[in-house]
Amino acid sequence: MGLISGLIKAAISVVPAAIGVQKDIAELEMEDEKLQQQEQAREHEKQMMKAQIKLAKIQQKSGKNAGNKSQVGSAKTRLCTQCNSENDSEYNYCFWCGNKLK
């Protein structure tokens, strides 16, 4: 009986450690997912900034003033099909996301 009780005690002492490892793994997986979401957000912001720079260069080349105020809801604006932002009708690309306007 001494051997069996020793094995049972050893098994009982291993179970909490295994549960602790499972919790640690779950926490690491959640942290990893959070970091991936942050990376995706940074990549999206980077793409938006590139699109804005590209649009500014296009507008500069075409002689358009990016500071012109659009008339919201008027025929002088177009909605972007990707991000739903309003753009002057004279623009070919969305100011916010760089998507080609239709």
C-alpha cells in the first residue's frame, strides 16, 4: 500500500501544476492574439498614411487643392465604396484609404 499511496500523492501533486500550465498557455494565447490585433491596426494605419501621401501627390500633380471644402451631400462629392468617406467629385482616389473612386 505504501507504493500505491505514494503514486496517488505524486499524481495529485502533478494535477495542479498541469492546470497552472494550461492557464499559462491560455494567457499566452490571449496575449498573442492581442499583439496580432495591434500589429494589424498598425499595418492598417500605415496603409492609410501611404494612401494619403499618394493622394496628395496625385492632387499636387493635377493642380488640385486638397484644402478645398467639399459640399457634403451635394453632387460635388462621391462616396468611397471601401470606407464610405466623402470625397470631392474631382478626385479619382479616396483621400482616406486610396481606393479608386467610381
